[in-house]
Amino acid sequence: MEGVAMKLPSFPNAVSIGHRSFSRVRRSSSLSVCSAASSSATISTDSESVSLGHRVRNDFRILHQEVNGSKLVYLDSAATSQKPAAVLDALQNYYEFYNSNVHRGIHYLSAKATDEFELARKKVARFINASDSREIVFTRNATEAINLVAYSWGLSNLKPGDEVILTVAEHHSCIVPWQIVSQKTGAVLKFVTLNEDEVPDIEKLREMISPKTKLVAVHHVSNVLASSLPIEEIVVWAHNVGAKVLVDACQSVPHMVVDVQKLNADFLVASSHKMCGPTGIGFLYGKSDLLHSMPPFLGGGEMISDVFLDHSTYAEPPSRFEAGTPAIGEAIALGAAVDYLSGIGMPKIHEYEVELGRYLYEKLSSLPDVRIYGPRPSESVHRGALCSFNVEGLHPTDLATFLDQQHGVAIRSGHHCAQPLHRYLGVNASARASLYFYNTKEDVDSFIVALADTVSFFNSFK
Amino acid sequence: MAAAMSSSCCASSLRLIPFKRTLFSSIHYPSKTLTLRPLKPSEIPSFRRTIITFQKISTGIVPPPSASSSPSSSGDLQPIEELPPKLQEIVKLFQSVQEPKAKYEQLLFYGKNLKPLDSQFKTRENKVEGCVSQVWVRAFFDEQRNVVYEADSDSLLTKGLAALLVQGLSGRPVPEILRISPDFALLLGLQQSLTPSRSNGFLNMLKLMQKKALHLEVKGVEDSTSESSFVSTPEIKDEASVPEVDSESKPGLVEDLGTEKIDDSDSGSNGVALGSRGMRIRERLEKELNPVELEVEDVSYQHAGHAAVRGSAGDDGETHFNLRIVSDAFQGKSLVKRHRLIYDLLQEELKSGLHALSIVAKTPAEV
């Protein structure tokens, strides 16, 4: 209930609450990062400036450990990111000092919790430049957000013969819900294949858009190919035929500036746990008039207006799509993550990652028999800071196991929730090393050395 | 729940081996010890459908690589002497190799020497489920009706594991193979060196090999024309063979044979009430065979020590049954055909965790 006016002491952000209320001393890490924001974001360290990765390292205690006798080198941020102390503090702080159910209560604690929860919503809105915080619906994660659109918007808007355009490189979460809904509605799924640069073929996508198209659902940055799609243009083409666009921004929101007004997308989804926030929370951005036209997804408390025995009336968005008690602490911690990232500055993070990602690509491709998927980096093509790859004649799982066991290097092997893409590329599985702004040049060097050792170990047995 | 073990390779770190489907949520330890976050099911990179729970290990006690074959933590592990001789050798070899890297080398060495599998055998039925990499296993009888295995994989480590099993199990008779409990994998000391998804693949490999051995046996029974064919496995008994079979046969069955146990009522239970599977079996047999007498006895408890029971039942451990059926439906059918008939009727159960049946099948005239 946003209209309720309360006289409360003001708690501008979660970080300051933490420091005011905590008796135990934690590194005031996020504040130090803010003050050092002017330092260089380059990956190399010299006497003058320290690289971003080195600077923030102390905020992430989890990175300072040994696994299997070697220093941990965490290169799996595309699967989930690590969380800075400020985010953990915010979560702890919530439970320790003002945990209470939101929206319904009158008492002090519940008002405080509600305030912080709604503040987190505003922070997320600001982070992606949504025009109104009511365009942010909190969900469990991006997958649930896509399902929300599929079941709520999809079931009531798709008719037999309508077309939904996807790419073969989509994550399963942006394929399966559409399969389910198209089965129920008789809509047809169409898939854009890759071109010779190993990116989805934009020309083909453009050609595929027709008056029959009702939705285009695509990734912003691919979690396997590291390529990005020109969302602004795609939105223009789609809107020309009256189609909507859903953007899966899981690999873009954490790593670069994403401006939903500039993109003009109708829907956008992201997960908190990939952007330094906790698991269990994500969000759907939806244009206001669109959300208002959509029926509920899940039913229950919070999303209703009046409830009778035989029918109910529903609340306005975003509440309409937030049934039941939300992940309050998690949302607030996500807000703290947004603060943390904003404190560093997304442009700075992006700049750092472009450079470090390019370094990774160069070192990796210099190893013999390594095949990296996706486009080559160039002046015009900026890859995301990850490399999915295969080594000729070796299975990625063997590589990942040995890297972990003998070198403490954490990468991922498998299909990365993109089976159709792997089938298209003609492989069963691939290995993937993914970076985030807390990785350093030394991490990449350790990885390359370890990989070379691993490859030679296995090759000696062939 | 999980205990901290220091082993030679992980000095002060704690390894959680999440074998259960419901993986551990975060567990807090005193600040010194470091925890590895268990993998979330969604993160485990595999095309996996099932997770085998390795319930003995989930107590959290993991013996260090130097553990002897009878570690104190696992009093009810299958004793190593019960394993086929070659498998015993392999286990002892791995136990003598302490360093993880050397264990890998040993494993890869086995894999290298594995006879490659002809591509015609790389079929869906031969594929092991639950492996991140692709693994195929093939089984056939040699002249002495011992099972011979062949296997292959696209991953070197998995190939090594497959080679282990092929070497350890090939050339052995079906009953011996079926008796093997997957506990021995613990003894290898490879558990700690392999990720949970991979070691589940290992369990699945073993399971598939045992299943194939069973199929060979059943098919062999089918194909044989003589009624007095000797089918001696601990799981499948028919009347002709019971007197000659090994001493593992349950006393109740031997009784069944010689005398006519008509005293029991149709409830057929020995104090063990029938669970849902038992009821389903009873229903099905009643419906399809119209028996004059029907006894369905749940003897799963007699196999409670058999790890495959715990792992595979999926429901409440209803895995072993004694059946005594007197029905006109058996008229004119050979023993083999009668058993086949019953198996066919209980296909669903066999697929979903029913492990074995002991069958007495008579016509009313024979009783």
C-alpha cells in the first residue's frame, strides 16, 4: 500500500542501516570502493593505479580460500556471481533488526520492512532506467519472470498461427515456457540460426518478422557465445508489425549499462544472483500499460483487491503479479547489490570486463587445439567476458574435473542450459570460463597455465 | 550432518558430497573451516534424469584415501571378499595409490587399455543415463554363460571408470554380478576425486551392467526349451532348481516346494503388511490370472542390507516378493512360459524399482 504516510526515521539505504545498527565491525568495504571510484579500471596493475579486480577483491571473502590444495580461481560467474560483504550484511541486517511481513502491517517493524522493500524496487527501477518503479515485478529469478510473461501475457494474447521468434542460442528458460504456451495456444515457434560469425543472424531475424509475429524473445548477451544482439533495432522491427519484445538480460544487466527506455523493450528479465545479489530473487520489467492489461499469474494474498467466495478482484501491477509473501530480505539485499555496483559504476565495470575478456580470449586462443565459440572480438564486436570452448579430442568434463582437482580452477562444463545451441554447433558439451569484475589478470593467467597442464596430462594418455 | 575430515589432499577444507536430491542448504561452521558450496541441481551440467542416492555415504563420513577395505565408518559395507576376484584386485590397487593425481593416472591407464566398442553397439539401450559424458555398455554371454562386458566413452575419466567395471565384472556369472553392491566405489577412494554427478554416473554404469546381466539371464531362461533348465540366481528361482541352488535360498521357499502350503489365507503376508506395490501386484495378478490361490509376500526386509535395494526402490523399499500362484492360466505352459507371463504382467513394477521375484506357479491340478 504505497499511499500510507508514516512518520519514520529515514533509512536512506541498506548500507547505512548496517553501519548504524551493527556492533560487530565489518570492513566498510563498499564505502571504500565508492571513494576509490576514480581509480583506473585497467586490468594491469602498476605503481600508480590498482586494477578494479584487485581493488574489490577484499569485498569478496569467498574468493580467499583454497580448494583441493590450490588457491581458488573462480571463473564461473556466468552461472552465479559472488556477493560482496555489503550485500551479505544487508541480508543479515534485515533479519536481525527489522524482519517483518510487508504491505500488511501497521506496526513499526513492518513499516520499516515495507519501506526498505519498496526502496529496493525503486533502486532496481533506477538501475535499468525504468520510468516508474511499478514497472518492476519481483520474481524468484529470470526463469520465473519469463514464465510469468508466457502464462500471463502469452496465454491471453497468442492465437493459433501466431508466431513467436526465438534464436537457437536461447537459454532453456527462454525456450521451454514458449513451447508449453505454444502447445496450449496453437502458436508457432520460429528459430533464428547462426551466421558464419557464430552469432544469431540478424538479417534472417529481420526477414522472419512478419504480421504474424506477436513476440520476439531473445537474449541480450549470450551465455555461451558471448555475443550481443542489437536490441534497439530488433524492437523497432518488431513494433512495426505490432509484435512485443522480451529481452533476456541475465548476462547483460550485471555487466553493462542497460537502459530499458533506450532499448524500448516491452519486457526485460534478469536474475539477482548473477549481479552480486542473493539467489531467490529476480525481476521482470514490463511497460506499464502492458502489465495493466495482463491477468494474474499466481493467485493468493497480496495480489488481490477484494476476495469473495466465488470471485476476487485483483490488485494493480506490480502487486498483481506478486502473490504471497515475497523474498523480502533478498529483495533488500538485491537493492544493496545495486548500490554496490552503482558505487563502482557500470561503465567502469564494463570497460574493465571488455579488456579482461579480450585478454582471456587471446590467451585461450593461443593454446593449440582450442576452439572458442562465438564471434571474434574486434573493434566493432565486443564479446562478453566469457569463453565457451572445446579442446580437440578431449571431453570438457575431463578438463573441468582436472582443473578443479589439481589446480583449484572453477569452470563449468556441460551444455550451459543451451542444448539446442550445442546441438546446432555439433557438440555434446563445452567448457566455459566466465569472468566478473572481481577477477584479475592473474586469475586468467592461472587458468591458462592450469589448462595447458591439464591438456598435456590427458594427451599423454591418448 | 557432515563431518569434517582432513585428508592428505585437502588440508583444512571441508568437502561436502551431496548425494541426496535435496542438497544441503548452507551449513555454518566455525570461522576457520571453509565450506564448499554444494552444487545446486540446476547447476549440475548434465542431461541427467535421475540421481542415485548413495545413502551410506550421505551420513557424511568419507574415509581418507588410505582407508583399508574395512573402514570403521562403514560397518555394513559389503565385505571386499564378496566382490569378484578381479574387482577385489582393482580395489586393492586403488587403495594402495594414495595421491589423487596418481589415482587419476591409474584410472586413465585402465581406460587406455579398454577394448574399443564397435559403433554398432553405441545404441540408446546401451547408453548409461545420468552421465555428463556419453557412456555405452554392452553385455553378452560367453560359452560358460559368464557375462562379458564391453564399454566405451567419449570422456577419458569416464572411460577409465567403465574400464574398471568391465575388467572387474567380465567373465563372472550372473548371480555374482548381481550381488555386487556399489559400496565398493567408496573403497576405491575415487569418490572424493570425482564430482557427484560423475560418481552418480558410475553408479548408473554399475546398475546398467547388472540390469543387462539380469536380462541376459532372463532371456536365456526364455530361450531354453527344457523345463528343468537350471536357473540359479539368488533373485529368480523356479521350482526345478531350488533344491540345487545355493544356500542363500530362503527357508520359506524350500518349504513351499516340497509341501503344499495351502494353509495360508489369501492375505499371504508373514506379518509384513503389503504396501502399495504389494497391493498393485496382487491386484494385477488377480485380475489377469484369476487364481485359485494367490500369495504375495513382501520379503524386502530380507534384502535390507543389499545396497541396491536402498538405492533403487524409489518408494518405500518394496523390492523383493515371494509369489505363489495357483491358476488355470498356467495350463499347458512350460515353467519358463509361466514365469514369463508373470514378468510381463508386472513390467511396470519391474521398471520402477521392483528388484526380484521368487515365483511358485502351479495349475490347480498340480497342487
